[in-house]
Amino acid sequence: MIKHHREGATDFWHWLVFKRLAGQPVVLDFASYLPSNARTDFEVMQPKWFIAVHKR
């Protein structure tokens, strides 16, 4: 998650999905302002925390 902000007593977060595609790390970000939903600009993103999901 990135871009946390608070309005009053409510927290808002922008959710992302991390995945490896063809062995390469990629973040899937569905923000409408991006030219592509697959991001690799990790130095720009500042993740706050994550929830691990394991494939069965």
C-alpha cells in the first residue's frame, strides 16, 4: 500500500499488487493516471506495509 492519507478519523490507502512476471518483479497499479498498469519504478514507490498472499 502506498499514498496513505487521513480525512478526519478515516484512513485511506492506495492498494497495489506485487507479482513476478517471467521472473521479474512488477507492481500492478490500476491508478487511472498511469500510462501503464505494470510498474517497475520501485525507487519512486514508497510502500508502507504489505499482506502476503500465497498461491495454493
